Amino acid sequence: MELLVASAIGVMTAGGIYLVLRLRTFPVILGVSLLTYAVNVYLFASGRLTIGAPPILTDGVETYTDPLPQALVLTAIVISFGMTAVVVMIGLGAYLGSEDDHVDDRPATQKADDQA
Amino acid sequence: MSLFYIVLLPFLGALLPGIMNAAGRAACAGVTFVVTLGAFVGLMTNLPAIIAGETVQASIEWLPRLGLNFTLMLDGLGFFFSLLILGIGLLIIAYARHYLSRDDHMGEFFTYLLLFQGAMVGIVLSDNILLLLVFWELTSLSSFLLIGYWKHLPEGRQGARMALTVTGMGGLAMIGGMLILGRIVGSYDLSVILQNRELIQDSPLYLPALILILLGCFTKSAQFPFHFWLPHAMAAPTPVSAYLHSATMVKAGIFLMARLWPVLSGTPEWIVIVTTAGLITMVLGALIALFKHDLKALLAFSTVSHLGLITMLLGTSTAFGAMAAVFHILNHATFKAALFMSAGIVDHEAHTRDIRRLGGLRTLMPVVFTIATVAALSMAGIPFLNGFLSKEMMLEEATHTVLFGSDWLVPVLATVGSLLSAAYCFRFIGHTFLGPVRDDYPHKPHDPNMGMWMPPAILAVLVVVIGTAPFLAEPFVKLVTASLLGAAAEVPDAYLAIWHGLVPALYMSIIAVLGGLLLMLVFAPLLRAWEATPRPEAKAIFDWVVNGAAALAGRVIHGLHNGAFTRYAMIAMVTIVAAGYHAWATGTVGPATRAVQPAGPVPVAGWAMLVAAVIGMVVLHRNRFLALMLIGIVGLMVSVAFVFLSAPDLAMTQFTVEVVTIILMLLALNFLPNRTPVESTLLRRVRDGGVAILGGLAAFALSWHYMLRDAVAAPISEFHLANSYKGGGGTNVVNVILVDFRGFDTYGEIIVLGIAALLIYALTETLLDGPVRRKLLNRLPSQPRSGDMHPMMMVVLTRVIMPVVLLVGFYIFLRGHNEPGGGFIAGLIVSIAVVMQYMASGFAWTSARLRYPYHGVIGAGVLVAGFTGIGSWFVAKPFLTSDFTYVRIPPFQEFELATAALFDLGVFLAVVGAVMLSLESFSRLAHRDGDTDSEFPMDIDPSREEIGPDQPDAPVTGKGVG
């Protein structure tokens, strides 16, 4: 189980990094989302993995999983939606304003070529 | 009056001139005058205590753990300087009232002036050296505003910038020096520092502290080689020059040297550095002043010269020198302020300050002539005027000072300085006021009204009174000297008198005055020789240094920060991985303490889907729709993993967030290109892939390592599990943590979420107001539109499902405290229900049925949560303390009422508002020209006969969310 989670975190991180290094806004946003998943799962895993012991207090049950990382990750998921939305909006605004969705400032000469 | 009020009054009063500006110039100056007078009177109420030799103190703890307290202290020295600052301040305010023209914004001027005044009073009254530093920097900033007050003049702006640069850098050095000093003594309180002379002077850190502190003092007091900023600050209005350069700003450095004199002076280092700097400044300043044609520049360099004189006196480290310094500070403040004001009057009346265009003003401006002559002769050191007395004392001190093993160096240079000083004073009088009346003044001068000449006249009277009856000033000077010397030395017996017998100082004085007169006789050839001599131009050097530094900084910054985001991201990734590797390689890892848990086929299948989806995204990311679908799979698998790993709340949240995120991305894709073109080279892709794999491996290794080991320190989670039901009244520990244990965090988070949504709304508004609007309106859809964008089946289905979803949301919300659920999840579910209406029935139809704006919903959520928190104040509990009780209303079962549920309601509302506002903003962009807002939910409705699908004017309607 641990191996699956750890490797999933690794795969999502690698995919996220690769997409973040792309040149257009949309793949970069997707890459950031992937990284968000990786980080959230990573934080969640800091409570160690427990199967079948949700932190819902029940009479007669003694073992519960660690609730604290869950609470922290829950808000992180919601906040990351807000963050994604803002980034998408900024990317969209930039594209609509300049008809260009590159994330990098390009050298002035290249821009002049585009306009010519 | 408490010392706090004396310091605070100017700062608080600084608000008034701006308000009073509309009430007229007299009111504006009047209120400033009254504020300063208030502080002045407050200072005077402390006079009896000062005369009795007491030290008045006042203290408020500010940051005691840093040793920074708001501690004020008033002793003789502080009183003396406060008196100069506030007393001359009063005269300057009266003078400025008449000096400033109607075009000048008076409220602004007096606001700056009061800020400056407060900062200066703060410096001289601070008992804590950190507090002193704060005020020190405040004087740099406020003097910047004052010097650059005439913003339309380039000289004003450049002079202000130069003054700020030089004094600001000195201030930085001084911060270092003060921190070292505080470290040596172990306290930042002046009263403690001043008791530890031996400790400080024996410390190996004494020299660095001394040099850093002196850098601060020398820059502020314009000592060589930092003297060059002061003349450029003359671009300021004359009242500012008179105030800053006679009694205040430049005296701050002198004050600090005097304040720390008991602990810093007397060492060979101090004597050599301070005396030499003072001596050079004195001679150099006087020499340059002699050949300046601008009246204010002449006075500026004479100020430099006199500051050098005072510095030199403090440098000699004798009690007599200190007393002479105190006396000269007083005398210099009186005659120099009077001279600046006189020069200002001449400028104001004749419209020029160029001494070559003046002359003969004696008969035209008899009053100003008298005032200026008295003051200038005092500066020249003519008997029966106060300047003579202190200059005599300086020369006396010089004859006893040995520097670099030579006993003639100081007396000779002091005499030369006095000689030059006398010469420029004579030039000031002779070339401005004496000589024949001319007829080519830019403006025919005459004496100004009384408001303008009265302030310098008062000072001129003081000059004469002190000069003829020095015994009147003697007790006060000795009182101040005693407080300056502290325990380090006894106040000398020498008395202030006009006649001390035929002492060497008298002969030196005579040489100086006669030599000065002689220089005037041969001034014309001297000037030609001076102008033929090449001299370094301070401003050019300064500009060269500043421009060089700016160019260097520009190259470094543009090189590092070139706008290539991918490069920053790459550097960040590589750095993080490298840092992590370093930590792993140098740290220790204990053996694994947890067993690996077996994984069944289901988790493996989920894992395979996730990995396949990620790989698919990387390979196929150029097809943006496909990539979006694949990321949906990743999110789904993460949700499933949460279910499996005992985190039902997380699973529900992740799942619902996934839905709204995908909708949001789809909305964005509506405007973006659907494909990403191939741009990067293969090499680049391989490189990025390498970095990505490296990062992935690092993340894998890190998670793998710690998942197999128990936490190093016991987690605090046990506390939450143990107290969730007892203290929070809920069995869902995650929810209790969110709304109770860490409610304050959650409160912050919903506010952040609300801000993010408002930001999106604001960006949308900006886009729709700007040039983009036209583009959006005329945009052609990139893909063919569906003929039936709002199909009947979907409309009916969503309509039917709406109450069911709302019910589910309500249920999830209510049970959240005890079972998986809660405000966050309920909010997301309800948002999805509303979004479905938008998608099915169109934007216009749904908006028309919207009763509350989403901003309001966000605000209501934050307020509900906030008021729930405040509610606990009424039972004298801290913010957000929760309470709960169990009630039973027949025929229902017993149920729980908790304040936490109310808080969760706030969370719910904020989440609904934020999600909906974000999505709504995106869909507003989609509106195109030619779209008609359909008032009907469905495009095709058989029951509606007037508009059918075959009619040409109603084909593609609505600005559907999808």
C-alpha cells in the first residue's frame, strides 16, 4: 500500500513538474493542478496510512486514523480550487489581452517579428 | 507635561495643517504654530526639574523581549536641543507663513514640517537607542519630503534624493553601530549605556561600533567627506534650509556625538577621527563658502564649516571643549537661522540670491541689513556678539590640542578656518548690502512686512544679548554641559566672558579678523585664481557612483529576472531537489518502524489508472480537452484513495471540488486555443523530462521513507481524538477540528477563498471594461455550436434534481458534526446544483431567478462565522469558543445544538458564494454580440409555438455555461 501511494505521489510530481515547464499557460495550469494533488496526498500521508479506521468516534472502537492532516488537507483542497481559479483567470485575461498564451516574456526582437 | 505628549504632539498635529488648508493660509500656519507652541509649553513645564538637576523619564513597554521600549528621557542636554528645535521651529513657522507664495500648498508644507519636528524631538528625548534609531530614520524621511518640497524643481528632487541617500546610508551604518553598542553593554537603554564607559572602551568591539556610529553622525552632520549633500539640499524653500541647517537636522549628528560623549570620547581613536574630520571640514567648508556666489550656498558651506568646528571641539575630549561646543551650538543656531531667513528675504524681495547681482541693499532694506549684519558679524567673531565668545573658546581649546604629535597643527588650522570664516562673513555683508545702489535688480527690493523680519530680528536680539551679557547664558550652558559630561568629567570652572586677558586666543582672533578683511581687499584676483583651479565636483562624483551602482544592479536583475517563468520554475525545482538531497545525504535515517501494508487488487487497479492518466497527460497534453479529461481521472482516483485510506471527508471534498474545477477549466478552454503547438526542441523536452523524473523520484523517496517510520515527536492528534466529543460535542473529529479546535484557521481560509473569488470578479470586470470587450463580443466560436444548447431533457432533469440535491446538501451539512460532511462539502454540493441550472437552462434564465448576489453570500458567510466567534465574548470567553447542548423537541429524537454549526453555516455560505462568483464571472465573458438573452429555459419547447427552431432569428441563444 505504502509503495503504491509513494509511487503515485512521485508520478504525479514528475508529471506536474514536466507540465509546469511547458511554454503555454494551459499545460502549466494543469501541471500546477497535478502538483497540488501530489502535495495534498503527500500531506495526507504524513498522518501515515490506515485502512478502515475513519476518524469518526464510535463506541467500542479504539483505533482511529490521524485526523489532523485530514483537516488540514480538506481546507487545502478548497483553497487550491480558489487559487486555480485565480490563475486560470489571470492566464485567460493575458491571452485575451494579447492573443498570446506564452508564459515567458519573449525577447523584444521576437515580439517585433510577430507583429511585423 | 509628560514627555510622551511633547513627542506625540507634533506627530498628531501633523494631521491638522492638511485639514486646515482649505480654511486659508493664516489658519494653516496658525494651527501649526499652536501645535508647536503646545509642545514648547509642555517642554517648559519640565524646566524646574531640569534646573534641579533631575532627569525626567517616561516609559511604555513596547517589545521588551527585543530590548525595544518606548522610553523617553529629558535631561539638560535633551532639554537644550528640544528648546532649539521647538523654539526656532516657532520662528520658522511664523516666517514660512509669509515666505511661501500662494502657489505653494501650505498644508503639505506644514505637515512635513511637523513630522520632521516630531522626529527631531523624538531623537533628543529617546532613552532607548533603538527608539532613537527609529526617530533618526524618520528625520531622514521627513527631511527628504521637506527638501524636495518644490517638486517641480529638478534641483529640489535631486538634492532631496542625495540627502536621503547619504543620510540613509549613514543611518544604516549607525544601526549596526548601535546594535554592537547594545550588545557590549547588554542593554539598549541610554541611561544604562552611559554608566558603562570602561566596559565599552575596553571591548574589542569598541572600534567597529565607534566607526559605524560616527559614520551615521558624520553623514547627518555633513562632515568631510560627506559634506557635499548639504549645499544641494539648499534647493529647498528657505524656511526649510533655515530650520534643517541651523537648529535641527544637521545638529542631530552633533547631538548624538554629544549624547555618547561620556562613553565614546577620550580614546586615541575618537580624538584622531573626530578632531581630524572636524578640522578638515571646518577649513574646507570655509574655503568653499568664500567663493560661492549663491547666498544660500555660501551659508550652506559656512554651516558645514561651523559643524566641523563643533565636531572638532567634541573630538578634543576635554570638558572645556565640550562646554565650548555646547555654547557654540547655541550661538550658531541663533545667528545661522537669522542669516538664512535674511537671505530668504533678500531672495524673496530681489528675486535673486546671486551675490554678483546684489549690492547696495543697505539703503533699500535697512531692517534686513541690520539683522543680517549683526548675525554675520557674530559669525565672523566680532566682539560683543555671541559668535565671538564661543569662537574665542574654540581657539583657546585649539591651543591646547595636540594632534598627530604636533602642537601647532590644530591652532594654525583653527586660525586659518576662523580667518576664512571672517572673510566670507565680510563678503556676505559687503557684496550684498554695501556698495552703491544698483538699478538692475530683477525686482526692486524693499523691506518686507513685519511677519517676515520679526523672526530673524528676535534671533538677532538674542545674538546681541548673549554677546554683551554672557553671564546670562552661563548657568544654562553649564547645566547642559554638566548633563553632556555625565560622570565622565567635571564641569570646568571657566566662565563665559568677553575679556579673558591677553591670551593666545585673543591674538588668533585678531589675526583672523584682520586677515579676513585683508582677503576682502584682494578678493577679485583670488576669485580668478580659485576659478582657474580645477576642483572635484561632488555632485558629478556622486551621480557617477549612483548611476554606476544603478546600472550594475540593473544588469544583475535583468540577467536574473528576465521574465522567463519556465526558467525560474526550473531553477526552483532543481534547487529544491538539491537541497533535499543535501539534507538526506548529511542527515541520519533511522530503521523502518512500520510494516508495509498489503495492497489488494482494487488499490492496484486504481493506482494503474492514476499512473496511466498522468502518463497520458504528459504525452497527450497538446490536446487540451483530452488532458482535461485525464486530469479528471487523476482527481477521481485521488478521491477514491481517500475513501480507501479512512478519509471520507477528504474524499467528498476532493470529488466535489473536482467537478467545479473541471467546469471552470472548460469555461476557460472556451476562449483558449484547443491545442498546444509544438515549440520546444527535443533536447529541451528531454531536459525537462530529466528534471521532472528527478523531482518525482525525490518526492517518491521522501514519502516512502516517512510512511515507513513513526513520527519523531508524538503528534498532537491524540488530544483531538480524546477531546472531540467531550469538548467539541462532535464525533467527526475532522469536522470538529475544522470548526472548533482550529476554527480560527478555517475563518481565515474562508476569507481567503472569498478574496480569491472577488479577485476573479474584479479581473472579469476589468476585462469587460477594457479593449478586450470588443474582441470578446466579436469572437467567432472555435467549434460548431450545438443547435440545441439547452435540451429539454437536461432542463427537466436538472429541475427535478434540484430539490433533491439541495436536500442532500442540507443533510450533509447537518450531519457534518458527527458523520462525514460539513459546511465545505455541503457548500460545494449546493454550488454544483446551481451550476447545473446554469448549464441546462442558460445564463440569463438562471440569473433572472437569482435573488441574492454572490458577493453578498460570501460576505454573509464571513459575517456569520465572525459573529459566531464574537458571540463567545458575551460570555467572557475568547474568540470562537464553542458551546453545545442537547435538546429534544417531540416528536423528534434528541439532537444537538452547537455554536459550531452556526460557524459551519458561515463556511457553507462563503464556499457557495465563492464558487458561484468564480464560475459566474467566467461565464459572463462568454457573452457575444448578436446573442439574444432567451427568457426561456429551453431552446426548443413544443408547447411554445411563436418561436420555433426553423425561424432564423432564434437559432443559437443563451450564453450557456458549457
